[in-house]
Amino acid sequence: MTSATLSAARLAAHTPPGRDRYVDLLRVISLGVVIAGHWLMAVPAPGGDRVTNILAVVPALQPLTWLFQVMPLFFLVGGFAHATALTSLARRGGGYADFVRSRIARLLRPTAVFLGVWLAVALGAGLAGQDHGIVRVALRTVVQPLWFLGVYLALIALAPTMLRLHRRFAGWVPVTLLAAAAVVDTLRLHGYGGAAVLNLLFVWLAVHQLGYLYADGTLQRWGGLLTGGGLAALLALTVLGPYPISMVGVPGQAMSNMSPPTMALAAHALWLTGLAMLLRGPATRLLARARVWQAVVAANGLAMTAFLWHLSAAFALLAAFRSGMGGPPGTLWWWLTRPLWLAAAATITAAFVTTFRRFDTVRPATILPGASRPAAVAGGMLCTAGVLGVSAVGFGGLLEGRTVAVAGVSMNAPVALGLMVVGAGLLRGRVFSPAQW
């Protein structure tokens, strides 16, 4: 047995009786399906120097995203976890700054290592004159999934306030947020596209708020209603309405349901959440089995590192097979070789996980007397802006000073990384103990 397996076995054996094991399973499923989906969707364009999406090559596959776009489950689980952590921290006398510092640090440690490695690769490629073709595409693309981390950091900063609102207004909070998202979409569809970025907050915050309802036992009673209502709304908005069928962005489409999220994605999140609640009973019984639960614990310990590095593995394969493995995407031979492609990507990702797993460790939230709430607020905001910025601009064209507009603000990679460093510095400043990072 490896040390990681032994650790998972010990953790599984000491699981508190009241722990909701299904939450851990949902976290593993959400990240695992996203990883596999990215491996399948990324295909080389003709010439091998660009990457496109299999959903653009074979549009008939787009309805499958109604099953495989499971990122809403991650935000649902985040709400549950934050409600639980905040309640526990309050019992021990902790406050806002303790919560934000510990939660953001937990995510930024492995992310900082990931960005540091790719920054070094980008500098080396630029200095060697190799920042072009598939290399430039990789340098821009491998960091794009960090958009979810940037949004998640914002949700961490808002979590204590949103929990107070939940305790006062319960289900009316996500209803209000979704109403605000509908207003934003109406503006977007009538030519005011700049407002759409607000739905990064409104939609994902609404899903996160459902996690609070799960934590207090309310959501479990809404499974059927959410599934039926969400599916009906999704059909109306896509088949009859103006939204695309795909729940992920597809090259060439005028609108993406994902970036920023639309009401169609919100409806998708509702039906997916309802389905998760309907499956909770049988899944919980399955998780009572020791071997099943140990596997989930082990996977949870690797999930974040695997998520960070999975596109790096995909681009290693794309560089090796410039014209693709199995011929043109979407052909019979291409499909027959997908198991080999997934196995190869998983093997390379496993090597990355073995190398970088040690930077992704869970540490209990500690309470530091005198922790500064203003510094925590400012640090959380800067880290959020920095992560969103680097995910948008990437590292391609680093030495050329490439910039993109992030929420209307021009930003390049050094500025985005600088915001992260300053934000982290505020969180671990004089009033915080560096040893906690």
C-alpha cells in the first residue's frame, strides 16, 4: 500500500458518524467528470497547431452536456461545506478572517505551485522563441479552468454574509439571486452584453446558496420539484427560447451558456441538483461500505491536484499526436481509440499528481486572536481578481505583454499574478501567522 492509500484508510476508518459522505462523493464526481470531459472535448484542429472542441466538430453531441456539465454540483457542495465550517468555527470562537484565511490558503497553495511551473515554462518558451503554435495554445489554455477557482474564492469571501441571509430568509435568497440573473440575461439579450459578467456572481451564488439549504436539511425534500421544474425550464429556454443547447462554450456560437452563465445554465443547475437529491438515499447506503468509502476518501485527497494538472496532461498528448490519436475527430476509429486516449491522459495526470500532491494538504482552520477583517476582505478580493485575471489572459504571449479585458479592466499575466501575491500577503500579514500557510 502507498502512503496515500494508508492515509485514506486511516481517514476513512475515523470518519465521524454524522458526516454526510454523499457530499464527498458529489465533489469527486463533479471534478472527475469535468476532467474526463475536458480530455474528450479537446481535439486538434486541422494542421495540429490549434485546438478545437469535439462539440463544434460533432454538434449532435451537444445535448450530452445536459448530463456531463456537472460543475454546479461543485458549487452546491461548496455551500454545504462552508455552512458546516462556519458553524464549527463559530462554536470555537472564530470569525470572518479565520474562515477566509484558512479556506483561501487551502486552495491557493497548490494553485501557486501550478502557476509557478507554467510561468517558468512560458518564460522559457518565450526566450527560446518557441511561444507559438500548439505551445502558445497550451500556455493560454491550461490555466483557463481556474475561472471556477476565482469565482469560488469570491464565494468564500461572501459565505459568512450569505449564511446570515440564509438563516433569515432561507429559500428566498436563491430565488432573489436567480431573479437578478434573469434581469441580467434580459439586458444581455437586448444588446447590453456588458451586464452579463454579473451572472458569474448571481448564478453561482444562487447554486452555492442551495448548499446551505442542503446543510439545514431543506433541500432533500425538494428533489422531485427541482428536477421536474429545472428540466421544464431548461427545455423552454433552449428548445423554444434563445439559448444554445450546449451547457458548455462551443467555438463559433454567438452565445455561451457557461461564460458568463445564463438562465439556461441556472435551470440546468436546478435539475441537476434535484437529481442529486433524489439519488442521495441509494448513494448513501452504498457509501456505508468500507471499501467504497475508502475509495471516495482517497479520490478526494487527489481531486484538486488532478484538476489543476489534467489539461497539462491533455496538451502533452496533443503535442505528441499533432493530428490526433485515431484520425479525424468524430470518426468511428476516433471513438474506438478514446479509451486509449483517456487512459494515456489519466496516466500522465497521475504522474503530475504524484509529483505535486504534497502541496495540496488539508489543514484545520485555526483561530488567531486579533485577525483583521478588513485585511481579509481586501485579500480575498485581490486573490479573486488575480485568479480570474490569469485564467482569462493565460501565459501565451507573456513576453509580448498580451492583455485582456477582465470585467472591463485591462490586465496582463504579471498584473494578475501580482494581485494574487498582494492578496495572499494581506491574508497572511502581520496579524496572521505565516506558519499557518
